[in-house]
Amino acid sequence: MSLAAIARKEIQETVQSRGMIALIALFSLLVSVLAFIVRPTGQNEQFATEALLSFFVGPVLVTYLVPLVGVVVGYSAVSGERESGSLKLLLSLPHSRADVVFGKVVGRGAALSLAVFAGFLLPAAVLIVAPVTFNAGAFFGYTVFAAALGVVFVAISVGCSAASATQLRALIGSIGIYVLFVLLWGLLTGRLIDAAGPLVDALPASAAQIEVFLRVSNPTTAVEALSREFLAGRLFAGETANRQISAAAMLVFWTVAPPLVGLLKFDAADL
């Protein structure tokens, strides 16, 4: 399959790049430092792996750093080859434009997932050898959610790249979405609900329900909600099961929709 061939090529090139190796080392070092700093000092003191992930690694690193890495990995996927001229050569082979876009999403998303898992290996070793109570299932399960967040932002950035004629435009679009989702979403949605008070009152949904919908519509807060319930042992269960299903559905949406939109623009482009 053409898509599979492109995905394999992207995995090899991304994993072997110096930038990816540096990012893996940086992420692994930061998580290890956090694990070392918050370790218990008393011999009889127990340490909750869930606390490290929920209050330190998640808010400090995963929410901010993993999406940014996804942007770096994805923004030049199509536009970079378009600027260099190698995209014409790629399309001269039996590859469709859809193969190119989604092959790069799959390949670069898989490469980033491998990088996230590699970045969590050293911290896991630190926790295993330290005198702490280490929950391996919680730790590596959380890693899956971190990788999923990275894949979403790779997909968004590849979509921006496919829709852009230059790497600069793709980078600006990807960074803009990163700033919106990671830095400004809570502030903007809160003000939007306050400003649209009369309109919200006229809708069949309550303000609280709209606020929940806007929260899970953001891939970063969707992953936070899912990972929090996972660490609490309530994944897709309990009173928040419907909210979790909505969050998972939004992650699928943000993984598929941006590349599709980028492909529509890419198909209409004259290379």
C-alpha cells in the first residue's frame, strides 16, 4: 500500500532525526528530575505514582510540551517537501495526495508515540529503583494518553502543512492552534459563555452543559479528563462516563478532521 510505504518512510526519518533524539532526551530528563524531586524522603513513606502524573508530569510537561513537540514534528511534513520540490517526485510515484497526507500523519504520529514511550522509560527506571511504591500499570497507561495527545497535534499540524504553500504559513497556523488550545482556551470559552448569557439561556442545554462540551472539545483538556479518570480507576465508568466518551470522540475528530481539511486544500493546489 502506498500509504503504508509513506508511513514507514516517515517513521524511519523522524525517529532517526537529531531533533527527535534531542527532544526524547529532554523530555526523559525533565520527567526523571520531577520524579526525583517529589520522591519520598522517609524509608517508610509511600509514594503514589498517580500523584506524580496528575499533579507534576501532566500539568507541567504533558499538557505543554507534548503538543508543542507534535507541532514541531508535523508542520513541515507536506509544505517542507513542497518548497524543496521533492513533493513532485513523491507524487510521480504511485502515491495519491491522500496517501501522502495520511501516510505522514500515521508515520509521524507513530514516531512521536515511540518517542513519548522512550521518554518515559528512564523515569520509570528511576521510580523502580527508588524506595517508592511504583504503579507500573498507571504509569505506562498514562503514557498512552500522553502519546495520544501528541498524535492529535501531529495530525493538526500535518493538516496545516497540507493546506499551506510554505513552511512558515504552516508553522504560524500550527502555533496559533497550539496557543488557542493550550494557553487561551479556558479564558476564551469562559468569556464566551458569560458574553452570550441570554443566548445560552435560550438554548435547550444549560450553561454548565455547554461549558462541559467546550472543555472536552479541546484535545488537551479531553486527554486530561480521560487520564484523570483512568488514574482514579473510573475510565468510561461512573457518573462521568458520557463525558469521557465525548472526550474520546473529540480526540478522534481532531485526529481525522484537520488532515481531511488540509487534503481538500492540497488537492486543489497547483504544485
